[in-house]
Amino acid sequence: MTLQEKYLPTYQFSEVHAISVNAEPKQVSALLNNLDFRGSLIIRILFLLRGLPSTMLSLKGVGEKFKLMEETENQEIVIGLIGRFWKPTGDLQDFDISTFVAFSTPGFCKATWSFRLIPDGSFTQVETETRIYCTDTASKKRFARYWFFVRPFSGLIRMEILRLVKKQAEQQATPEPTRL
């Protein structure tokens, strides 16, 4: 069982993206924990358009509303979030990690976002998955309308994050040429 299955085994919406990185899982994991999204103009613009604070431009800065649910060293990281994502501010809720699974207040959605590191020879397959569970029919309908418009941009952010991870990991793995 993955950590994401532990926190959100049932969901109505999901999206998965992956990239192969020429680096060991340990190196990729260290990058994910310290990744700064401010290096991507695309992500900065999309976060600005969505009204998300600049403090959320790194996994360390995901803030009070996004919670690091759990991490298995060099294997998987899961972040959780509760809100009404279709609202302009997302109506993000503060919550205790121990109550996330049982949370069922009508009118809200729960989301998890994971990064899984799968060793493949000298490469690491980095997979990110987003899952969303809507607590009732009304929130599911609202989220479906919202997701129709936002999904392409949400996917673009995740693909850009994966490209950043690949670029940084492979730059670190390749030694600088010696100058004479």
C-alpha cells in the first residue's frame, strides 16, 4: 500500500504525471524536500493567477493549510489539503493530520498530492499523483466544473515541477568539467 492510499484510498478525480531522472532516489528525495518552484516562470504565473501565496512556491513552504501528511525516506511524500477549491481563495481549512481520513463535512473536498520515487537501474522514476475526494454530491458537481477548467493548468504545474526535479538532479549528478 502506498502512503497516498493510506490517506485517500477512495477518490473521484485524479491525475498522474511521471518523468525518468538520471539520479539515485536519495538525491531526488533531497531535491524534492528542498525544491523551490520560484525558478519556474510558468509556476509563478499560474500560482499568481490562482491567487496562491508565494510562500507555497516550495514544498517546505506549503504553509498551514497544505500539510505534509507523511514521508517514507527516499520513496514517497504525501501532502494533504482540505477546501472548497472552486472558490477564489480555495476556502482552505486548517486540519489535524489524524482527522484527515475521517473528515466528511459536506461541501468540501479532500486532496492528496504525492511524489513517489521508483528505482529503475541508474534512473529514478518520479511519479506525482493528485487525488481529490468530494464529501457530497453538491461539492462533487462544483469541483467537476472547476476541474474542467483548471485541470490543464494543474497538470502543467506538475509537469513543470517534474522537469525542475529532473534538471536539478541531473545537473548535480554531472560533475563540472575541469578547467585548465
